[in-house]
Amino acid sequence: MSTSTVLSAFSQPWWWSSSSHLTTVVAALSVSFGAIVALTVVRYVNHPLRKLLPGPPPTNYLLGNALQTRRSIATWQSTTDYPEPYLSWLNQYGSAVYYRELFTHTVMLSDPKALQHVLVTHASNYPRHPIIRSYLGDIVMGEGLVSSEGAKHDAQRKMLNPHFTAAQVKGFVKVFEQLATRCCATILEAAATAHTRLDMASVLQTLTLEIIGQVAFGFDFHEHPEALGAYQQLQLAPSPLLLIGMFSVPGFIHWPLPPLRRRRAAKNVLATVISDVIEHKLASVNPSSHDDNHQDLLDRILTDPTSTTNHDAVTHVMTFMTAGHETTSSSLAWVLVELAARPLVVARIRQEVHTLTSVSDHATTSPLATWEGIHSLKYTQAVIQETMRLHSVFFQLMRRLTEQDDNVPLCDGATLPLPKGTSINVLTSAMHLNPKSWANPTEFTPERFMEDTPEWAADAALRQSKSHAFVYMPFSIGSKNCIGHRFAIAELLVIVATFVQNFDFALTDKANVRHLYNAMTVVPANLEMIVSRTPQSVDE
């Protein structure tokens, strides 16, 4: 046998050595693919929910509605279709809608009584979807509140709850005010003086990351910009196909695709920076040297006798930093979008803040640095709540998976049978615009969140005077609601009041305030703004 023959034999795959082998392989692959398609179609046709519930027709035999939903989400940034197709489905098909994404049979649920059943009274039968838990667990480097289930989640929640009470969060308000004031005196003041344009999304991300760093583990991100750079890389919006893979295919986030490699590299940089900080804190912490008024979150976890391991502490802080930073900066961005278009709303907030600061009894401390002071800003809080209604930074809650067959009660007295394995999707972005729950749902009306107003009464009449607890869920509800919701509201109040007290914000001609999904939250696509000092702040 010649050398060339031997080399040829080793240089070619076995299936390339003859045309008959190649034909066999192609035929086998074709048959396998055809079998997968056929099995998918058969399962879809025979699935009991397809016959029981209304829903949109599949746009693809294999993918179902997956490409439709993911393509719509990806194009929100260039259209005015947010939060389609979900809002149209809710209006057309009702409060329980069936659709399929690849191999996942899903019910989009918005019936308040059904949501109470799934998210609260029978939540143990509806754990979060394992693919979502895996994705979030990778981000927070372990099993934390967003990625654990069952007894472990209950134990973590029990251990962490005392650290997020109103009494505990009160101690952080001064930090919120100090860093918001520093942002005004540096970044915003410089932009106003030079009449330069600002990427306010980046400004807000920097500010909220600094706040989280200080209150979570006593770290100043202002001095470590590399962490913010890595974080911003993680926020780049994925393509529709990547979205399908991330939330439909187990282990997809570990595939060797270039965009996923870049995301992993950015995550590793951020994880390394934060892990080094936390490990240093864990190595040097001396609980006896910290009094209750100067402890950060990590101090409190480490001194808690019910706390577990150091690795768990790292995961808890990563969870709080990731979730708290992202949601707050995104919500602030949407508040600025709404305020830029509503000078009368700005004037009313400014007057409310002025009234608070002018009659305050606090001689040495700004009332915006106190819990009682910020929670007296009722109109400002209503503006924040209305913004979160119109712009759900999490456009859907984490998907739930039905563990055992169940019969779910509905508001009309009917019962919805859910087979084991059914995926439950709660689209808060559509629910918050449901005309059956909200009067004039697309209008910006802060008064709807202020009791004893006509706007509050109009919404209550639609709900037959029932609470909006199961139609308005910016922080979810039940045992898996956002543990830091008090922290988030307090932080939002301080920053909005401080910013509006001193500056006006206007969108530039390059701004794009359509909705961009970045694989974590929904943000304005381009929040370029011009900042100018208010006449009152100039006089001061």
C-alpha cells in the first residue's frame, strides 16, 4: 500500500470513503430528523390542552410559536409592538392561552384566581422551570434564591428574610442619598455645565452598581470600572435564535458559540472581581468590629448563626447584586423616559420634594436620607409604580413547571386541568396592560396608585373592588417574590427625588425609547439625554 493511500485513508472520515456510506448516513439523518418532526407534530396534535384551551396557531410545525415569540421580542427595539404577541393573545384568547415552543407545551396564565393558586397556595406543585434555574444559577455562581427550589429555597428564604425587613433597609437609605448626590455633583453637573449628551442608561447602571457594592459587601465600584465594563458586556441583546436556545435547550448556555463565549468571558471577569472582593471580606471580617448601623449585607449574613457556608454567602451576594442592580437601573431608565415627556409630572414631583425638604425637622440630615422622609413622597411613589406597570423590566415571571396533574380554579367558577409537565408562563407585561383590570391601560396615570382618587376608583370598579395583588406584580408574589422589594422602592424614591430636585432631563434626537430585551430585563434601546440644571438649583 502506498504512502498516499495510507494518508488518504486517515485524512478522510469513515463515512466519506465511499458514496454508499455517505448516502446511508444522509438517509439516516434524514429519517431521524423526520422522526423528530413527526413525533413533535403527533404530540402537539394529541396534547389535551390544545383541545381544551384557545390559543394561536403554530407558525412552524417543529418550533411551534417559538420563532414567532422570540422574533417579536427581538424586534421590540425597532417597533412599537411591545409586549406583542402576548397582549394580543390575552385580548383575543382570554386569561388561559395554550401555545407550544419547540417541545414545551405552555399555558399563558393571567386569571387572578388561577395565579393565586399557582404562585401562592399551591406553589410547591409549580417549581421554577429547570432550564431557567440553570441559566440563573450559572449567573449567580450557585444555588441561591433565584435558582433553588423546595426545602433549600425555603431555608434560604427563612435565613435571608430578616435582613430585608423595613427596619433593616432603613439603615441603607443614607447610602442611597449620598451616592445619588455624588452622581449629581459629578457626572450630571459636568454634563449640564458642558452641555454634553449623556448615555443615561450607563450612568444609572454605574450608580446602582455602586449602591449595591456598598450596601451588599462594602465595596466601592466607583474605583473599579473593569467590573462595570464586564457587566455591560453581559447586557448585550442576544439574537432571536440565541433566545430560543437559552430558554428552550438544556445546557445551551455552555455551547461553544461565539456570542455565548463572549458572555461567559464577561461573566468570568465580573465573577472574578466580585469573588476576590468577597473572599477578602470573608478572610478579614471581624464581626465584633461592626455595629448594626454600619453593617453591610455580607456582614449580617456572616454574623447570622443560621447562615451556611462561605460559598453560599458568595451566591447570596451575587444574587442580590445581579437582581437588585439590573432591575433598579432599568426601572430608573423608564422613569426618566416618562418624565422627559411630562413636564407637569416633573413639576409636581419637584413640588412634593420641595415641601418635604423645606419643612423638615432634620437639621443635619437630608429628609431624602431618611426612611420616613422618602415614604412621605406619595405622588413620586405613584409615578414609580405607574412606570413599572407600563414598562415591566421583567416582561414575564420565571416560568413554572407543573410537577403533578392539577385542577386550577378560575375566576368564572370553571376549573382548568393542567397535566404534569405543563409550562406556566405569567406575562406581567401583558397583564399590566389588560383592559379588564386597568382603565385606559396604555395611558400614564400615576393617580391610579393613589387611594381615594377617581383613577384609583375606576380601576377598582373594573376589578370589582378587589385588590390588584394578582394583576400587578412588578416584584412577583408569593414565597418567590423579590425579597428586596422594599430596598428597591426606597432606592428608586431617593434617586428619582434627588435627580428631579436638581436637574431636567430631555431626550436627544438619537434616543430610542422602544423596548430592548437584553436577556435579563427590558430597557430603553438608547437612552441618550441632555441634562440641565433646574432654575431653583442654579439659584442655590
